[in-house]
Amino acid sequence: MSYVLGLDLGTSSLKGLLVDKKGKVIASASADYPLIHLKSGYSEQNPQEWLEACVKVFEQLSAEVADFQTNLEGISFSGQMHGLVLVDAAGEVLRHAILWNDVRNSAECDRINTDFGEQILNITQNIAREGFTLPKILWVQEHEPELWAQVAQILLPKDYLRYWLTGNYHMDYSDAAGTLMLDVRGKEWSAEVLAEYQIATTVLPPLIESYGNVGAVTQALKERFGFDKDVQVFAGGADNAVAAVGSGILDNTTGMVSIGTSGVFLSYEADDSVDYQGQLHLFNHADDAYYSMGVTLAAGHSLTWFKNTFAPDKTFNELLANIDQIEPGAKGLLFAPYIVGERTPYSDSKIRGSFLGMDTTHTLDHFARAVLEGITFSLKDSQHLMETVANKRFEKIVSVGGGSKNPNWLQIQADIFNTPITTLIADEGPGMGAAMLAAVGLGWYDTMLDCNKAFVDYGLVTQPIKENVEKYQKIYEQYRKIYDATKDISHGLIDIVND
């Protein structure tokens, strides 16, 4: 028996997925860690917590699987994107990591987009947003110059965990693409960006493919954890890219919709010819290709907010129990899920959500269905861009996360996307993708596609219903008018509140 371990370093926990050569999940383990909010808009984490979580995951797996220490052969990673980890020449962390959801750097984003925006877009295929790493670096340069002077290496979260395991610095292309410092098409650090912002090339780690071998677990840790073999470590990738690998998004005809707190609509891009002009993210994939991605900031978060505010005594299952009794379109009720601003396609932090079309005949069930439809319409905005800009036509879409758990919501997705929707029998998320990267890196499989056939099983397919598709197409035309119709009102209200 031989095992690989996929480690998914998320925002709230580290999850480990132990998988054998046939793709069977042998065991899983997890360990939580806290967020640190020093001020409004700040979101940080202590990287030491990630290391302690890794120890706990190893201990749990050792206790659960008798031959874990004997037969573990490889480890790879999925990691929360964009987070800034700064270390000194001795490899010691200089400050808490600044995470992807930290928004303190709006001024730095404005500066980049105003003074260097066209160049950034041409080089990185993205525009500056608060989540990216480069604006975080500029904030540190401006507000913590003495600390910046000590920086010897810039890492992303999973890269620091991997450094601890191996003693080696690396960064894979899929995660580097989210720093706003990578020449995405040239697959190298951009000398032009680094020169513009006084960042030395030496503080950025060597680049490597996601399935690339970065060394073995150090002798000290091998002995500490009782590993019999020299456990090989592979670079891993950004969480969305690795989740796409674990969902089989390895060709142009298959899309992925992931609905968690936020929502993602993701598509494989075989080459770098597509140009979305920053309306969608374009990143390097974990499989020698690219992927485009749109983001809905409040996907599952919108549903959680709605339940907690209007039906706190109901479970989610109870809240959604009757939505199949409500006709598509919720009897003229529309919901725009902009409750924390929106990313794709508007990139507007001041837009706010709304219900439109309310009348006295609408019940809680109408509102619940409208929320699900509004979230799905927002994700369709990304699909619409892919279809109109890149002329994509999806043969199927893999639905993962919370949105894949409810059969009625799956039908809504199939109808609004006008595409067959399938799910994963074992929705293990990016942990499975990370395990697949290790399996390919070890040579168990020649390609990701070969590994996908062994590791990934799909569930039933939900087909679009023709009359629902036709109705939703008309409703979507109205939905697309909401942003322009409410933008000025939203911005004005925000300005009044913040005055």
C-alpha cells in the first residue's frame, strides 16, 4: 500500500486527505486556527498556527491509519491565495501574514491602477484588487519600512508551510499568478513590475510547476513524525486551481461552479490567447495551462445572511424545503447578492444588495428561491463573459461546495446556466486535487487526465428544463440591469453612512 497526502491550507483550517494509488480516500484530518482582526478591514494569521495545525493533522492520521508513517510517499498542497508572508534571512517570520480578504490596501490598489494599470494588465492579465499580494507589499513598504528592510523572502501561505517541511523556498505558477508580479504568459517574475515597485528579484522564490518536486521532508521532521520513507514534497497550487484539478476541469468544454462563502465560476483555458481585459481573472493552471475565473463575493454568504436575519430558527434544509413549489423567477422577485460589494464583473466595493419586485403575495419561500436564483445569476455573469469574449460553449458544469448539496438548487443552476450540471460523488475539494498533484509528481500517473480517470467519480447529471431555460433567459436580461440602476443609490447611501 502506498499513500499520498493532500494538504489544503485554508482560511480557517488545515485539512489533510490521505489517498491511495487508486484514488480511494483512506482517511482525513483537520485542525483549526483563528483569524486576527486588529482593525476593521484587517485580516491576518500567525503562520506558526499553520505549522502547529500540520503537526495535529499528522498526529491524527498516525493514530487513525496504522501504516501512515510506513507507506506515505508524497505530499502536495492547496493554499489560500494572495496572502503575504514575509521572512528574514534566517527564515523567521517577520509579522503576521496579511490574508486574501484583508482590504486595508485600497489606496495602494488605486495607485497601481492609476499609475501603472495598463502595464499591470498587459503583464499579469489582471487588474489590482485588494486581495492580490502586490498591494499588500506596497502597504508594508509605506507603513512598516523598517520591517520591509529586513525582508529576505516573500512567500504565500502554503509556500511557508512547505518551506518548514523541506527547508526549500519555491512558488508554483498558479499561486504566483495571484501575486500581481508574475508575467502570466511568460511564466517568469516580471522585471518591469519589480522595478516599478522597488522589489528585488532575490526576495521572490524560484518558480516551479504545481506537480514539481521541491525536495523531501527534512531529516529532523522525518524522525519527529516517524516516517519510514524519504517523503517527497511537491509544490501544489492555488486553492481554486487545485480544486479545479480535483474536479476534473482539464478541458475547454467543462466548467466549474463552486459555491461556498464566496462563489467562483471557473473555466479551463488551453492557451494564453484569450484576453478578458481584466473583467475576469486569468491565472496559470496547476496543469501546464491557464484558467479564467469570475468571483461572486457573497454567494453562500448571502444565503447565510438571509437565514440568520429572516429565519434564524430554521435549518437550511427547512428554509429551502419548499422552493421546488415556487415557480422559476419567484413570481417576479429578484435578488442582487451584492451585500458586501461585488467582484465580477463590476469590481465595486460600494455596491450593495437589493430585492426588487416585492409585493404582498410573496412569502418566505419566494424570498428563499429568489436568493438562490440571484446568487446563480451573479455567477452566470462570469459564464456570460466566457461565452461572449472567448466564444466558449460548455458541455457540462461541475458543481461543488454548498450549492451542490441541494437538488433543487442544482436544477436552478442547470436552468440558469443552460448546461447539464454534475456533481462529485466524493466532494473532497482542493484536498483531492493536491493528492492528485503528488500522485502525478511521483509518477503514479503520466498526466493529470490519467489521474483524473482514477481519482474522480461524478454523480448524477441534472439536465436543463427547456421552458425554465427560456424563462430564466428573460429574467437574466432584467437582472443585468440591476447594477447600473442601483449603483449611484448604493454609493450615495454608503457615502452618507460614512460621512
